[in-house]
Amino acid sequence: MFSKFNEMRNILKTINKINNNLIERQKSMKNVFNFDFVSNNDFINELKVCKISEKMIELNESQECIETSGLDQIIDNKTNKRQFICNVCQKGFKLKSNYKSHQLIHSSDKPFVCFWPKCQFKTKTLKYLKSHVLVHKNVKKYECNECHKIFKRRDDLKSHELIHSNDKTFVCDYNECNKRFKRKYELIKHKNSVHLKVRNFECNEKDCNKKFSNKTRLQIHERIHSGDKPFICNQNNCKKRFNDKSYLNQHIKRHLKIKSFKCDYNECKQSIVTLSELKLHKNIVHLKEIQYKCNEKNCDKTYWTSSALSNHKKSFH
């Protein structure tokens, strides 16, 4: 009898210990993500492992690991050297944690997983995960001073405010490129795709094997194989379909006669719908530059556009 009593007491102690651990872990999660769970069940059902330590939090049923700020931070204070050098773009970092975060830019891995029930969001950094969690809160408190649009996240507001500004503060320093961008991620995408030729996203279609710099471009490409055109023009019962939303937006501008790009060559001032058409206009009308030449044997055909050259090759070679 006494042994059974001890056994029951030990079981109750264990249950209380587990419960207290869960409460402490939930508090730690709240501190990390600045987020209140709706109930303990929401927290317990979704969470399989929640190990708060100096180095990681393990979340979700997939047991994906995400790093916190507890990584080693090594700074040479005397020489102020950047000890951690990226082997892809040669950018240097003082802190190992910043170096580790930067490496994810060149990778397709997304180790940070949203713990919210049935949410499949993944991202590359803890910062973006914490920002994403606010999506699950139905609170909008960041207002644009220009147009008064309201956002859930400060980052969304900052990104939106760039619409009202002409400032392009991020400059590409690769081989004196000097192209400017409004947003840092646009600069990173530009470097990866244009200069570093990073192509981590590959088409799985048989005999295709084309590679792309980002998932969006891959998805657009895959619609070529499937024939899917989900974007439909509703202007004047047009009903024309497109496989890329940007093509639809360009098409709608033609309906609305919106010509945002003006030629500045010798006071030409002709208005054009798209930037690519403006460049083509300058080449054909002003510069007289033929940029596309057929490289097939015994063929010296030249064309103004890459699409015209591609059609030529398909028809004759």
C-alpha cells in the first residue's frame, strides 16, 4: 500500500513538473515571438518539441530547428576585423551570428517554421518569423501618413512607404554596377541572379531542367508546361488570360492608356508603357543598335528583340 502511494505521488510530481515546464516554455516562446497563445491547447497541440536554450528552439512536428541570438558572437575589438567571410559573395562579418544568417540568403533552405496551427509558413530568419506571427493577430496599428493605409506590421508599413518615395538607397557595388534599389531584398535578388548567377530552383519537367534564381520565376515557368493562365483581364470584357500577373498588369495599362516611361533621348519625350519597350524604342529609333545576332553556323541574321531571334531559331535551325 505504501509503495503504491509513493508511486502515485511520484506520478503526480511528474505531471506537475511537465505542466510547469510547458508553462515556462510558453512564456519563453512569448518572449521570443512577443505573442500570446489563444489557449494552452493551441500551444500544446502544435508544439512537439520546445527546447529553449542558448542555441536553439525546436518547433513543430517536423522538428525543424531555428537559431536564436545565443550563437557565439566573436569580435576582434583590437583590430576591428571582419573574421567571417562569405564564400559566395565575399562579404565580411564581425559576428558569427550575422554570418550564419547571411549564408541563408544564398540557400533555398528555410529552417524557421511558424508554430501556429495549420500554418505552413517558412522563412530564412527568426526576424521574419517573428514578423510573420503578427499576421495571425487581427490588429492593425501602423498607419501610413501619406495615404492612411493601415498595416499589421511595422516592416509592411516601411515597405509600403517606399511607394511614396523616389529614394533608392541600396546600391549594387559588384564590379561597379551601381544599379540602385529601394529595398535591400531587391538588391540581394539582383546580385544573386544577375552577377552571382545563383540558380537554386530547378524545373522538374522531363527534359527541361531549367534553373531559376527564385521560386516565383520557377512557378511562372512551370505554367508554360501546364498551360495554366490564372490571371484574367476584366477590362471591357476582354477576358484575355496570362500566366504571369506582371503581364496582366502591363496589359491593363494598355487598356487604361497609362504610359509611365518617357524617352529622354534628345528631347524625344515619347511615352512608353514598359521599361523594356522604352529600351527597345531607344535602340531602334535613336541608337540604331541591333543587339541580337544568330550564332548558328553560316547564319548572320540579326534582330531587334530576343523573342524575334528565338522564333528565327525555332523556324530555321
